[in-house]
Amino acid sequence: MGNCIYCNESAGFLRKSHQECEAKHSLGWAQMLTLATQAALGSKSTDRLDAQLREVAVESRVPEARLREAIIQGWERAVEHFLEDGKLDRAEEHQLAEYKNRFAFSQSEADRNGAYSRMVKGATLRDLLDGRLPERVVVEGHLPFNFRKTEKLIWLFPDTEYLEDRKRREFVGATHGASIRIARGFYYRVGAFRGRPIEKTETVRLARGILCVTNQHLYYSGGAKNFRIRHDKIVSIQPFEDGVTIQRDTQTAKPQTFITADGWFTYNLLMNVSYL
Ligand SMILES: [Zn+2]
């Protein structure tokens, strides 16, 4: 005979909990997440959140240790909600920062499922779309690149695969040598990238390394492959689910593919950075 993990009374033969206790617990937990999400979104004040969560937790027999979990999950949900349109406006960013500071959770807690990174990416794209230089990346350690004096680091993809096509391939939209760049503010939603994998049949994987984007160039460093490309030398960028393929403006240039794991962000970043 075991005792119910919620109320500690006898639960019956081979049972860990009462059905009723289980249902009450799930309902309470869902309610706690809703409360935390509303506070993180700013639709409710954070002042009473702690007390409210405690109240529901006691009532539904949710262990006290789960309070912090609810608070962080609420924040993660708010990030996803604000980023549904892909961009994070100034007020939304401010709101998320306030909540995060109020409940003092660390960057690694905030990023355990990547929500913190997505927030910074959303804010970086907003800066670019507004024509401002994003200054949101701090590099720990030394970068293998020599930037020019006026050059500013915008983003870094630390683990990027580099591939080249075996042969030159005609690009849709660039076959007449015309630039397909559109005015600043061009922006692709996250959904547009799902299920568009890079065609790897004709490409060769050449390196794994760091891709770095500044206001002037794209830099790559991985093994024997070290180069930089000026943004205005790129005539087309093809987005994929996990990366982008770029085509430079020379007749002989082969398409170059970077697998950054985030095609949506890489594409929007490169499309808009050259308008700074
Ligand atoms: Zn019970």
C-alpha cells in the first residue's frame, strides 16, 4: 500500500495518488502558469504574483519548490507570445526585463529552453529594421578576426557549418544579374522557414567554425576556411530552416551555405544589416 504523493493518505493498492488529488494538482499547476504568464506579459501586476502562486500551490498541493518553475515558465511563455510576430518591440522588451529582474532569475535560467536567446534575436532584428546598430552581443574571449576600426560586431554564430556547391547553380531571381534586394524592413516570419531544408545533394561540407556578422562584413573562420564577404557584394540570400545560402555578385562565385541552426534569424539579419 502506498500513500498519495499529494495528500499523503493511503492511495490504495499499487497506486501513487488519488485521481481527485491528481486532477486538483493539474488544475492548480495550470492556474499557476496562467497567473505567471499574465504577470510576465504585463497584463497583471507582479506585486501580488508570489502570494497568489503560494495560495494556489497550497490549495492544489503543488510543492513550494515548483513556485520558481512557474515563474520562469510564465516568462518563457510571454517571450513566445511577444515573438509570435517575430519582432520584439521596445515596450515588450522592457516588460520582459522588468519581470526577469523582479524575480531575479539568471541568464542561464532564462535561456534553459532558448527563450532568452530568442528574445535578444527579436530585439536585434527590431534594431536593424529601425535602422539602428544593434549592440547586444558581448564576446567572451578572443575572436579570430581583424575588424576594421569602424566595424561593429552585431552577431556571432559560434557553431556554423560551411558548405559550397560543387558547381555553379543558377539562382531563381538572380539569373539576370539583377539584385533581388528589397527595401529595408523586409522581413520573413518564422513560419515561412519550417520544412525548407537545405538541399545537400550538390553541396560539400567544408568546415565547421564561427560565423560572425558585423555592420560591414560577414566573417567566417573554420579550419582552413577563413574569409570575409562585404554585405554589398551579396546579391541573393536563400533562406532555409537551419541556415542560408548566399550568392556573391561575381560570375564565377559558387553558392555558399552557412548552417547556423536558425535560418529565420540568419536570413533576416543578413537581409537587413546592409541597410545600416
Ligand atoms: Zn490524495
